[in-house]
Amino acid sequence: MQSSHRIATLHFGVAIFLFLSLIVLGTSTSTNAQQPASNPSEERDRGIQLYQQGDAMGAIELLRKAVEHHKDDISAWHCLGLSLQQVEKRDDARKAHEKAAKIADALLSSSLDRAINLPKTQLLEAADSAERYLALSVHPSKKKTEEWRDRADFLRVFAPSNDLGVKAYSGKDVTTKPRVLSKPEPTYTEDARKHQITGTVILRCIFAADGRVINIVPIRGLRYGLTRKAITVAYAIKFIPATKDGHPVSM
């Protein structure tokens, strides 16, 4: 890839992994807000409940305890930031939102397994925290503005909307596997070229029986719009669907 200063070899590939299904399990609790919390999860859930009920000060007390015991709790940091904003503690709120966004960013960047299992709700909370951090920053520099907008986009693209109710088969269950006819190559964004970003985007998806690529989930991403570029071209892949007993099926 050629820039105004040098020529560098950049490797930006898209690996499409076929999969049976991706299930993200969430947790829910029904704790009473008046009962004492016995663990960080209960403190977080009760703190969130108090925030939703309008008790920001009560929420702050519980959520601070939750993040003290569990420093990587994205939801607790996010809601703590919201609660602190509500009582106009802007500097403390900014720091809490910074923690939520950076924790999620680090998890996605460091571990494939964590990226797969991180709930969509937490990704969206972290993306919102990134945007709120920027909004709460006083006269952020152009560099910081660019960094945090990119972080918000990076987090949000890992929480796509999926087509539900699709029965997909694994490779061992089909008669013939999908046959790719054409796969467009992703192009670089100007920001990625400027920052000399290199690497590979890995996506999971379903090759559907009707010829569509659906349920695209990023497993490994790249900054400055490259993950979005990869998803865009993945949707444009042309293929012959897998078959089972003579009928097209999703895989």
C-alpha cells in the first residue's frame, strides 16, 4: 500500500469462519433493592436498579463497591458513570466511562474467546461510555477526539444485529459445503492508511440457504474503519449454498 512517505506491505485479510450458531448468554437477577448485597454481582444489579429508579446517590454507593471488588465489570463502570453524571460529578463520571470503554477495548483486543463471549449489551454500554467520555472531556485535542470516536465505532461494530431463527448445519452434517464464487477484497480507509494499520480481520458468519451471508460477528477486528470494511465485503460474497439430502441449507 503506497503512502506519500513510503511503500509498506500491509496484510489485511478476511477469514470467514462458518459456524453452527452463536449464543450469547446474559444473566438476570431479581434481587430486592432493600436487601443487603452479598457479592459484587448483586451490588452491581442493585446499583443499576437504583439508578433506573432515580436514586443516583444510592446507585453510586453500591456501584463503587461493585467495581472495587470486580475491577473489570463493564456494566458497573458504565452505570456508575451515568449515575455520577446525574449528580453532576462530571470529572468522576468521565473517569468511570473511560474505564468501561477501555476494559471492553482491551478484552476485544487481547482474547478471541473473550471477544466471542462478551455480551452485546456490554459492548453497547462500552461504546456509549466511549462517546460520553469524549463529551465530558474539556476541549479534547483532535488526536484524542479521533481516538475515542474510533474506539466507540470499534466497540459498536462488535455488537451487530443478527438474523434470528435460522437453522444452520455444521460441516459434518451436510452433503456438500458452500462453494464461494466471488469474494470482494476489502479496501483501506484513509485513517487506517494514515496510521499504517496492518493485520487480519476474522469474522464468523452463516452462509444461508437463500444465498445470503448473515449473522456476521467479528471475532478479531482492526481499528479505523477496517472491521466495518471487512463486514461490508463479507455481505457481498457470492456462493452456492451447502446442500443436505439434495436441498440447500444454511451452514
